[in-house]
Amino acid sequence: MNRKRTLFAAAVSALVLTGCAGQSGGTTSTAPSTASPAPSAPASAAPQTSAAARTLLSAYGLTGKDAVQIIDHLDRLGGAERPADLKASVRPGELALSGGGQEVVLPLPADRFYLSVAPYTDRTHECFHHSLTTCAGELAGKDMQVTITDAASGEVLVDETRTTFANGFTGFWLPRGIDGTVTVAYGGRTGQAEISTGQDAPTCLTTLRLA
């Protein structure tokens, strides 16, 4: 039993560490290395009811929230509002939480994929799995026009003005298993990036430069 617990903790820790780490202003870059949710965010499975899950969720004021609600809450925080000792990594199919000596993995909706986007003009950072408590984009609190299009069908999935969160990102719940294009316009600049929502796709987009 102890061996199983050790393996589980190690696996979750590995998940958490794959996102942004301690980003404040990003790394100055004009050619980065590749590496608010949509209005009707999907419902997800209820949080685990294990003692470890209850302890961790309670410690960070997340009791009663499912994975979708936790992502929505944490991704909107910035600066001192963020819980300094909580790690929260968004994976394609799950949310990994770690803090206070506890680790919890919560499932995401089977048909939805959460993509967090941080457009930039001068500064960015590498990211693959979005960290809800450490990732920080350059342009916080900015109104941007965002269009997301399904490459196969041509369907426009998103066409709206978004205000980036305090962390410089804005998040979208998209259909799982598609390829598409994100186009962002802000301050007379535009940028575009290709995206995927497959099981091995990044949940963090920091390579969309506005020029």
C-alpha cells in the first residue's frame, strides 16, 4: 500500500511540474520556442470524495467545486491573489492539484478541452500544460477580439471580445479532438496560431504574437 501511495504521489507531482514555473513577466522574445472560460462552460464530474481530496480542496477554499469550476476560479487570479503553495496543472483530460502535502487529480469533461491563451507583443514564455497558479502572460486586463475556427469543418467556434484575466491569459472550452486556428486582434495588431485539442495537445498557448 505504501509503495502504491508513493508511486501515485510521484506521478501527480510530475504532472504538476510540466506547466509554467514561477513566471512573472515572461522572457523577452520575438520568436518564442514552440514547445475567461467560454460563456457556457461544461459540467464535469464531481470532485473526488477521498479524505485527501477533501482536505486539499478545503484548505484552498475549493470545497464543492468541480474541475471546471476550479479552473475558472484559479485562472482568473493574479499576483497576490494566487495561493502561493498550490500547484494546479491543466492536462488534456484532467486537473492535477498539489499542495499542503496532498495530491488530487480531478477529471475534465470527456468531450471538452480547456485551452488557455496568452497573446503577446514583446514578452512570452514556454508552456505546455497550463499552470493556473504560476503562468503569467504579458497582456493582462486587455480587451481582444478572438476568433477560433475548426480547420476541418470551417465552423467558427468562438467569435467574441475577451478581456484577458489578471494573469494575462483567457481560457476557452473547445470540442475535444479537433484542429483549428486562433486569431486575435488587439490595439491595431493581429496574430494567429494553429491549435489542436487532442489527447496529447498542449493546454497552454503562449506563442501567439501580435504584430
